[in-house]
Amino acid sequence: MKPPRMRSMQARLTLLLGAIALLVSSLAGATLFWALKREVERQEITEVSGKLELIDHLIDMQNSASGLQDLAATFDQMRAGEGQLGIWIMDAQGKVVYGGAAPETLEALPDRQVVLEAPDGGRMRGLRVNMNDRILPGAQLTVAVSTRTSSQFLYAYGTALVLICALWVGATVMLAAWAVRRSMAPTRRLSEQAARIQPDNLSRRLPLQDTDRELHELVRSFNRTLERLQAAYQQMEGFNADVAHELRTPLATLINGTQVMLSSPRDAAELRDALESNLEELEDLKTLVNDMLFLARADRGERAADLVPVSLAAEARRVAEYYEATLEERGVGLRCEGDATVAANPGLVRRALANLIANAIKATPPGGEIVLACSASAAGARVEVRNPGIPIPAADLPRIFDRFFRSGQARAPRSEGHGLGLAIVRAIARMHGGEVDAASDARGTIVGITLRGPDGHTAAANITEM
């Protein structure tokens, strides 16, 4: 299969300039030719008008039709002297009184002008007027000149004009190709500089200095894309390092435990304990892998399915019941207030609420109270989880929804989770067309999630306390 033919901007611009040159030269040439033709025709009519006045004056000097015969010799001399002059006198019945065979009228124009075809096939242009009724009632006088000379002149002029226009268009195309190639040189330089950017030097940017104004926005957009790519690449590197760190500990535990068990004979009870320990680590790994797969699907733009009307207060109560034992163990209270209904996936909503509450429980000191507030607005259905405790540093606050991020410590114990909880909350919000936000100060921390239905509609909130 042949590769697709690539279009060339340089060739397209050159052809476009050539087409413009052809159009302009054609219009200019046609205008010049039309103006010259009009001038030639005007001169022909001026010449005929002068002859007509002379002939009409000579005829008016006669007293009768018989006197016209005396003018025949004069008319013959005029026709012989001019060479291309035609004179015809026709009576009221259309019979030729003088001039030989009558010419065929091809076209009658305003101001008594006529275009004739002479008996020899040549074209003539002239004037046709009515004669004095005193001499020959109803007769017409036609005086015309041959257009052969003027036609030959116009043909030669038109041919020269076409050749000049063709040469001018050809020269324009060649100069345009040179000018376009020279103008496209900055684009080629930028392409070469962009091609030199590799994964190991993503910090490089295309220069804006000495760049043409038309390319400024393109260079800015490209540099902004590079910034996003660099951030994504660095995030991916950090993510890979985090994944490796998270997998290294359980894998090392599994390997070491298995090696110890295989180092010497073991009874059934010891083997069972080892298998139970390994199963616990494998379940932990399974959870980590499933969470990562879920985040990957969300990153690809997957939307939440099986949407039904969900009461956020009802789901909050269900999740709160699940955490009752943990709350009592830590001496932490949980209060739910407000309600809002939104079209959402119930399972995903419960998962987001569970992650928010679990995160709040870890950060709340004994005796503190967590408030889970539901509300509805034009922006969507919103859930806020407020907890007292040590505030999150301002530098860490924008990153708390990143994967594997744990504020204020390098690595939390494995019992504290993998650091994917809030990242999953953000993914669930995006799958419902919403967003997440967070704020923290001396009074505590607020983490919120906003969900929107498929049409952006959210039912009104009912303010209650539970």
C-alpha cells in the first residue's frame, strides 16, 4: 500500500500566487484589448462619418435622381482611392441604385451603425442614413469601411498581449517559488529545533526571539505543549518509581518468607501460617493493581455507567455504618448533614465517600468530629468532608489528589494504605463530569467532591441533620 501523498504548503502557496498572477494579467490584458478595440472601432466610425458627410453633401447638391448618375464617377474615384471604402445607395424597394451587389447586414447597432458582410466575404463597419426625399424618396445611403486591417492589427496585438502575460505569469511563479521558499525558512528551522528535543532534554523550548510574528502563537502553543508533556513525563517517572516502591516491599516479603519456609522442613501448621501471610500480601497487591487499572481507565476518559438517581445522604449513612467500629476505636465522631440527589453510579459514589471518610479518620485526633455535608447547587451535587487536625502545608495542598502522594512524610506505613485514595476520588468525580477541591487552615481540612448528572441537573437539597 502506497503511503499517503503529503501536501506541500510551499507548492500550494506558489500555485496560489501563480493563479492570482494569471487572473490579474488576464483581467489587465482583457481590459487593454477591450479598450484598444473600442478605440479602433471609434476611429473607423469617425472615418466613415467624415466620408458620409461629404457624400451626403454632394448628393444634396443635386436637383433630381438623374443627377446621381453624374456623381457615380466621383464615388468610384473615392472608393478606388480609399481601397477599403464601400458606398451603397438603395431605393425604397431595397434595389441598389449605386454600389454593386448589396452587402448583407450582420448587425444593426445604435447611432445608425451597422456591421456588414461584403460580397467578397469581408466584414465592414459603417453608417446607414436616410437620403433627402427630394431626390430619391425612401432611399438609404450606406457608407462603410473594411475591418480587415483593424482585425489584423487587433489579432497581432492580442497575440503579443497573450505572450507577454504568459511570460509575466511564468516569471511570477518562479519568483513566488523563491520568495515562498525563503519565507518558509523559519518554519524549517523551527522543525529542525523541534526534532532535536528528546525525552532526556524536554526542558528545551523553541525560541521566541527572532521569530516571525505569524509564528509566535504556534511557538507559544508548542512550548506550552512541551511544558505539559514534561510535567506528564515527570509525573510518569515519579509514578513508576512509586509503583516500584509499593511493589518492592510486598514482593520482598513474599520472596523472603518463601525462602525461609523452603530452607528447612516445616510442619503443616507453619506452612499454613506462611500461606496465610502470603495470601494477605497478594490480596494487598491485587487491591493495588485494581486501583491502578481503575485510574488508568479514568485517565482514558471513561465515563461512569449505570447512572441512577442517588441520594448522597443515604449513601453517606451506609458508608458511616461501615466505619462505625473504626470511629469508635479512634474516639472520633461523624455527623452527616444536608442532602442532594444526582444521577450517578451508586457503587462509585460509595467508594468516593469511603475514601474521603477513611482519609478524614486518619487525620482527625481523638475526640474530634468529622462533618460530612451534602448540598446541591447549579454547579452540581456536592459533598464536603470536614475534619479537625493538623493543617496540610500549603505547598502540599495542590498535590494531595496525586497518586501515591502522602503529605508531610516520605512513606506512610503499609497499614495506612497506598496513597491512592484521593486520586480515586478525583477519578470518580471526573467520571461524573465533576471535580474535586481542598482547603486547609488552623481550623482543619475540607475536601470536597462535586458530581454532575449527564444533563448537569441536580435535585434541590434538603437540609437535615443525622
